Amino acid sequence: MTLLENIIKKIMDNGVIISKEKLTDSVYKIEIESEAVKTMDFVPGSFIRLGVGIGKQVTSKKDMARSYSIWNINKDQNSFSLAIATHSNGIGAQWVKDCKVGDSVYYKTKRGKFTVDNSADSYLVVGDLSALSHLYIINRYLSDNKQIKSIIYNKNIEELYADINNTKPFTFFDIDENNPQAIITQIEKLMPNLKGIKMAYIAGDSRVCIAINKYLKKELKWNSKQIKTKPFWNPDKKGLE
């Protein structure tokens, strides 16, 4: 064990995998039990840095951890769930393919700005497979009286799984990656239906996040406070937070 691995284990919380389920050909559901869940200051939209590189031969310390959204949390059972896609074929994808029930894991809870916000009346939700679990939990924690319109896309709709409660509250679209114009066409159809104070959650491919953010600001004159974006991946980068 390297010195870096020892340090990571000391500063991270530890847990055990108690369930592993293949949701689609490219997505696994992982449930982790951890005593640290008891005191976790959880906000819907939080994520973890998971030590997927511990015990592996990695070329960079950046490969020691990957970020995954907390899809569901159960404080009564001291557990939380993740949905991990394998499209990248990177170290995280290999980890989830290889991991087994009973394996120990090390993680650190993180909170960014892409969290639940009930201050608007209506919401536009746009994302791809990589962001689906994150958008699902935000949707579940928005108040029941909120209006929510969604564009969840993938080039293969069959890979888009149901939420943790087996519902499908979002509208799925068969759209290739990095095709913002096709998404904007759908947004134009939805906009007349959004009422009151509006907010957007845009997540997934960083190229699409940038394009949709620009469209909302330039063409629809939305201000920055109305738009929440979170890039989950970029074809030229790895290990995005």
C-alpha cells in the first residue's frame, strides 16, 4: 500500500458494498452502508469522491478517486445508493464492473452548487445518462406544487433507467451526444408552458451544458441565478467533479 493510499484512507469515510444490481447494459446500482451516514449533512444534489483507484496501479493521483452523485440516502439504514455508468471505460467504469458485495470502500461527501432549490415556480431539467441519478434526486426533493418539464436524452433510450422508486418522471428523447440544437428545438416547444419564476438544471456533457447555458442567456434573456449547470463529462477530460 502506498503512502498516498494510507493518507486517503485516513481522511475518507469508509463503508461496505451491501448491494450491486445491473440496471441496464451500461449502468450499475451500488448501495453502500456506512456509519458516517448517521452524521452526514446531506443536501439533495450532494455527491461523493469515491476511492476507485485504491489498490490499483494508477498513472496519476487524479485516478485515485471519481465523483458520483448520491442517488438515494437512507439514514435509518445508514446507507446510500449510486448509479454508475460504464461508457467511459475508465478506471471508475472498471471499478464498478469488478466490485462485489462485501467489498470495503472509501469516500468523501461533497456538496457543490448543483443542489435542490425550491425558490422557482417552474423548472426546465436537461441532462443525459451520466446526470440522470443526480437529476432524479433533485426532482424528488422539489415541492409537489412545482411545474417540471424535462429533456433527458441518450442515443439509446433503453439505457435510461427508472428512478429509485421505479417511476419515470422525466421525458426521454433519442438524441445523439453533443447535439445541442436538437435539445434547443425541444426547449422551444416547452418554454410557452413554463409559468412564473423559472429555473433550469442543465447537466451531463460539458459541451451541451455550455451551449444550452448560452442559449438561455442570449436568446431567452435568463439571468445566471436562473441557470444551474453541472458538467459530468467531457470527451477530452477525465475525472470531472
